[in-house]
Amino acid sequence: MVDTTSLTRAVDHFADRLRAAPQSRLQRGAAAEALGLARQLARWAQAIEQPGAEPREMPDAGMFAAADQITVAVHDLAVVLTSEAEVGEALRLVEEAQKRAGV
């Protein structure tokens, strides 16, 4: 089992920033960025768990749910990652999405 502490901390920080963000910032793209990340991480976890299966898309539950969606997606992914390199790649994706979201 690999250590995913840095990954879960990073996504928890991103989620907290989203929850504290004003609605106007969420509407300007922060929520969409978070949903895109959540979908990407969920597809990655699904590909590991069910190789070759058609991935299911995480639904858009609205801008106020984006923080919860990235949290769920990264925690699901963290369970199935098998190497420090994968953790590093996931961490990079989270950090880049947070920068793009501006939170």
C-alpha cells in the first residue's frame, strides 16, 4: 500500500477553498474545474478497478457539490493507486486544477 496522505490533504485543502469561495467565483469556472478533475480522477480509478469496462461519468451535481465530488473521487482513487509515481501524478493533477480554479 502506498502513502496517499499528501494527495488526500491536497484535495481536502482544495475542497475547503471551494466551500469558502463566493458563488461568483464558483460560477466563473472554479466549480467546473473541480468537476472536470473529479471526473478525470473517477475515470482513472474505474480504469484500475475495471480495466476495459466503459467508464461511467460522474454527474454534474451543481456548483455547490463540486467540493464533495473531488473529495469522493480522490479518496476512491487513493484506495486503488499502487505506486508513489501514481500518487505524484494525482497530486500534480489536483494542484494544477486548484491553480486553474483560482481558489
